[in-house]
Amino acid sequence: MIEAIGFFLLGFVLMEVSGWAIHKYLMHGPLWMIHRTHHEHSNSFFELNDLFSLLFGGIAVLLIVLGVGELDYRFWMGTGISTYGMLYFFLHDVLIHRRVKWLDRPKSGFLKGILKAHQAHHQSRKRDGAVSFGLFLVPRKYFKQKER
């Protein structure tokens, strides 16, 4: 059981770390033409950028399917990635961007810091000049900022 928890956490953490690197170096690099749709205003519910979620979700599903027979490391890493994806949807699409208007934006605490970091990321609508590329791992300064 400890091994399963370890692989679950590994999948989750690797998603945040690789997501940060992919976001900074690929999405704000050679894949900007796709990711740009997330930095531009749109009246559409879907963005071309949503293809990245399908890619990451597809990897998670593949790992789960390959590992479900034996409940091996692939299954647990896939569920860790899936859990990350569900939290990403909730934090990023529901709380931050309000693509689904289930809840109000956070007003205090950890979630408010994540919101501030993401708002700072979106201050630049260009490929270069963006900051804060992670979802959970964001600079401490966003949790200490005073309201303006």
C-alpha cells in the first residue's frame, strides 16, 4: 500500500513539475500558437489550448488501462496524474478563469495566492514576459501580497 501511495504522489508531483516546464518552455515557446488562445479573450467555451488537457488526460488514461490488471505503478501514477487533472480543472477553470461558474473566486488563503500568481501570469498576453508557470508551486510573494 505504501508503494501505491508513493507512485500516486509521484504521478501527481511529476505532473506539476513537468507541467511547469512544459508551460514555460514549450507552451510559451514553440507551441505558443496553440497556447496563445488561452491568453486571448474569447467568447467560446473551448480554446485550442484545451488540446493540452486532452493530451495529459490521454496519458493518464493510458497508464491506468495498462496498469489496472495488476494495480502496478502505472495504475497509481495514472491516478495521481488524473487527480492532478481534476484539481487543475477545479482551480484553474472553475475558481480562476470561471469557465464554469460554480463558485466565486477565492478571497483569502492558499487559493487566493494561486489566483494572484495566475493573474500575474496573464498580465502578459505575449509569448515572452510571463511569470509563474506552475499551478501549485508558485512564488511565495503571491501569498504575502497585500490587497490593493
